[in-house]
Amino acid sequence: MESLKESINSQKLPSHIAIIMDGNGRWAKEKGQDRLYGHFHGVESVRTIVEGCAELGIGYLTLYAFSTENWDRPEQEVTGLMELLVETIRKEVDTLNKNNIRLHVIGNMEMLPAYAQNELNEALSLTAKNTGLNLVMALSYSSRWEMVNAVKNIAIDVKNGKVDPQSITQETLQQYLCTSNFPDPELMIRTSGEYRISNFLLYQLAYAELYFTPVRWPDFSKENLYEAIIDFQNRERRFGKTSAQIEQENGDADQLVSR
């Protein structure tokens, strides 16, 4: 694992990593256990990956923890997930503060039970002054909900004369998204072998590098994280330009640095 970590170029780290933490239920089923058993062990992977990103100096880590579609799962599983969420937050706040990690939440928090909202709001307040890794939890979140909500709020501001519809740009829309205070993810990781984005940060992932792994989330380790980052660093990010243009820009940048 150390050799993999040493292979990472610290000058080319993704500023923001987003992860779809998939496979808890299938991992549990393969072990003859119920789905909550998988979610419980998935929390251990969250701790591991948060620690790994903090150690590397990643600025932002967004974890897709609970989608709006997940409310349609069996009531017992949803209740268990909410209780696990609250219990985990209570246990982890001290560790977050110790490691200078700031917690953020995106999503429709109003759909969460009152006790979960209270715990989250307290954790957000207690970690608000931290300046290290920004840990963003996507809870009761879906990208289509986010975009519809953004359009509604833009429409309200247009109606109230706060926004000129002729001046609306991409930057305007971004200001109304849940992620307005964060840079767009540069690397998106999905575990458990699925090749879908599943209504996750659809606007923000426009130019992200997508990395899919068959590893179930409870088995996802720092080594797997390092592999994903190394894969990211071996890709050429062109943003619509040609390879020749990117090489020229990199050459110009190197010349400026050497002067």
C-alpha cells in the first residue's frame, strides 16, 4: 500500500473526489447477513476513506450516503439507516474536529427525521471552523431534485426583480445548486461494479473522470482509493481541447515556472 501511495503525484491530486458508495447490501447478502449489516460495515470504509483523503491533502470529498430514491426502500432498512446515521455522527464529531475536517450536507434535509436533522445541524456547527478536508455528505439527495429546486429559486428571484433573465449564465445556475460553495468534482468513484451515475451530481460531473470498480463498498480500502487516484493522474484532461493544445499549455506553464 505504501508503494501505491508513493506513486501518487502530490501536485496532480484531484481537488474534489465524489464517491457513490455502492454494494453494502450485496456484500451483506454474500455473507448471509441482512442489509443493515452491510451498512454498518460500510461506515468503517467511510472512516478509512475520509482518513485517506485527509492524509493526502484532498480538499473536498463528497459521499453519496442516501438518495431521495432510497426512501422507497423497506421501512425497516430506512429506519435502521437513520439510526446508524445519527449514531455515527455522535461518535465521529470529536474525530472530525481532531483531524480539522469540516462537515457539510447537501440534499433535502427537511425529509430527514427531526432527530437526524438535530444531530446533523449540531455536527455542522461544531465543525464549522475547521479548515482541512471538507467532507460533504449527500443525504436525501438527488440531482434532478437539486436542479428543479434551483430553477424554482431562480424563477422566484426573477419574479421579484432580483435576477435579470437575460443575464442568466452557467455561473448563475451554479450559484443556486447545493454545491455552490464547492468546486466541481474532478474524480467520481463508484464501487460494486455498477456503471451508472444514478442521479448524483449530474451537472457537477460534466467534466469529471469516472472510475468504476467491482469492489463492494465495505471492502473499499485506502489501497483502492490510491488506485483510483493514480488512474485519474494517468488520464489526459482536455476539456474539449486537443492533445496538442494541452501539451503546448503545459509547456508554456513549465517555462514560466523555470524563469
